[in-house]
Amino acid sequence: MLHRLRLREVVWAPLLLACLLTAIGVAFVVSATYDPGERYGLGREAQLQLAWCVIALVGFMLSAHVSALSWKRMAMPAYLGAWGILIVMTLLAGTALVPSIKGQHNWIALGPLRLQPSEFLKLAILLGTALILTRPGFDARKLPHMLGALAFAGLPAAFLAREDLGSALTFLPMAVAMLIYAGMQMRHLILMALLGSGLLIAGVASLPTEGARAYQYHRIQAWLHPEKEEYARAEGYQTLRSIRSIGSGQVTGKGYAAGDQNRLGWLPEKHTDMIFAVVGEEVGFLGSATAVLLFLLFGLAGLHAAVQARDPFGKLVGVGFVSLIMGQQTINLAVALALMPVTGITLPFFSYGGSSLLASFIGLGMLQSMRVNAPLRT
């Protein structure tokens, strides 16, 4: 069911900040993929990103016009559909529909178009989790209820982590933020953090150091010691180049499109996962800090809009979406700054990637819908 959205009802602050971040991101995608043979230097990726910007704005308008009640009714079918997509992609991995790209099966190929379903699965699981947290009788203060909600959101994330660890990691801040807002007790949060830390340490300690599955162990070692000769040209190369790019920008940067790490092609994945390294090299600390500040402002504006929703389901959807964006942004920056091992994850609104951009603006439309709708009754 659609509803009429008036201009005076639009929550402008998060929308304008998202558009500003997207515009800045496009500028750096243009820099990272500069092609002197094309008009205005717009490489193929830059041209596609501009097209995706238009599609994303259309996605925002459509999702903002979907009523909050319709989103609530779609929540469980969307969650089950997410599981279906995960299973189908697993069964069809390596086929023409789900090709192997850099050893992973994270994309659906529809002719020349590639879609990354994980970006949309996040929204589906967000809706499903919000529905569970607002079910009659659910009490986030009770440990069994909290663990059940975490399992509800975490199981598809664990399934996804086999192929796309970066996307799977973004489910944690989303689920935890929603539980905190739903009333989870602090002692349960501390207990969960201790258990999670223990499982992480045990998991890292049990990683095989030799054989076909030793790549995870070597990736962690490359993060800890990227300068070692055995890692500097392999697993640690991306980390080293990112640090050098950001550090070489110093305070004010080398100038837009003037970064040598960028222009000479020494920085891997510079238009996607490592676009923040391009920002650091070309506009320096001041420009990087400005970008981070814009993300923080987006987070504050988004949370302000979320808590003003007129229904618990809408509030949780808004809080979950903003936490999803901010969590993904934090992980991406941590990887670029070598604060955590490399995981393939884009910087929201900034990085090249149509699926990520479209899903982010659809989520923004959901936030808008929850903000203006009357209390839900099903």
C-alpha cells in the first residue's frame, strides 16, 4: 500500500547529508577511475556510478512512498526470501548466474549487470528483526529472548560469512543497536561482549596455519605484520598501500586527482573498498576529517528521525538502518587505517557499487516512511 508523501513531511537532514556524501563519493570515484580517453575523464565505473545515483534516488522515492504498515507486512516474507536467496546462491555458486569473481560467489550476473544480493539482504533481515522485537510478549530484558533475537539476525549472517565476511560483520552493530533500543540490560550486553571476544580468540587460535584454508591465518598475520617480506607483496600489500596513501596526504593532501598512489595504480580496490585511502591522499587529514564528520552528522540526523517514528516497529527499523550504515562505515575506515584485517566492504554512499548505493537509499526511504506514518495496527 502506498501513501502520499508531501514535501513538508520529508525528513530533509539525513536525505541531504546522504546526497552530499554521495556527491563527494562520486567525485572521488571519478578521480580513482580517471580515464583521459573519455569525455571529462569519466571512466566506465564513474559513468555507471552516476547512472546508479539516479536509480538510487528513484529507489528512495519509491520506498519512501510505501506505507510503514506495508513494510511491516513484508517483514517476514522478506526475511524468508533472504534465506531463499542465500540458499539458491550457494547451490548455483560457480554457474553463469552466480559466477566466481576473485574466488568468491557474492554476485548475481544478469548479462552485463551484476548485483550483490547481500546489500539487499541486510534490509530484509533488518525488517524481520524489527518485527520479532515488537512481537507481543517479547522482552529484550530477558536473556532467552535476547539470545533468540540475536540468533534470528545472526544465523543468516553466519551463513553469509562463508563467502562475504565483510557484509556479515555489519549485522552485529545493527542487531545490537536494535536490542539496546528495545531495552536489553547492560549486564547482558557485557556478557555477550565477553562471550563474543572469547569465541573470536578461540576461533583465531584454531585457524589452520598450513594447507588450503590457511589463507585466513595469513590474512591476520599480514594485518599484524604487513611489512614482513612474506606478506608485503601478497596479503599485506593492500594494507601497506592504504597506510602510505593516507599518510602521504598529510594535513591538506596532494590535491584532487593528484595522488600518485591513486593515479599510478598502486592502490588496490581504490574505487571500492579503499576509496577512503584516495580521500586521505588527495585531501589530507582535513578533508578526511570532514568526510568522517559528515558521516557522524548523518548518524545523528538519522537517529533523531528514527526515534521520532510513531510506532515501535518504525523506531527499530530506523535505529537498525542508521546503525547498519554507521557500522559499515566504521568497519571500512578501520580496514583503510589498518585497525582491523582486510574485509571486502564498501564505504556507504561513497564507494563505487550500484547495489550498495541503491540499498542504502532504499533504506533511507524506509526511514522516511517510518518517520511520517501514523501508529501501525495489524
